[in-house]
Amino acid sequence: MEKKGKRTATKFTWEIWAVIILGVIIFALPIPVDYKYLLAVPLYGLFIFLYYRAKKRSS
């Protein structure tokens, strides 16, 4: 008997890893804090978009 609705772990694609690495680089750079947060906002949005796109594919 098969289980229906079984959840699987979402695999991070290379695009998601690229966004994570860019975020780490931005926060490691010696730039003012205001600019760091302004640069992080689009990265956060891109991460959310890519994460839910990968999640949609896996289900």
C-alpha cells in the first residue's frame, strides 16, 4: 500500500547555492551596513523565488 501525500526534502539547485554564496560575500565585504541591507533585499527575494520554484518541482 502506497502512502499518499508523502513529503520529500527539497533539493537545493545550483542557483540557490549561488544566491547563498552571493549573500555571504555581500555580508563579508567591508561596505557600510546600509548598502549591505539594500543589496541583500533583492537577493532575499531571488532566494524565495528560486526556493519555491524548486519546491514546486519536487512535489
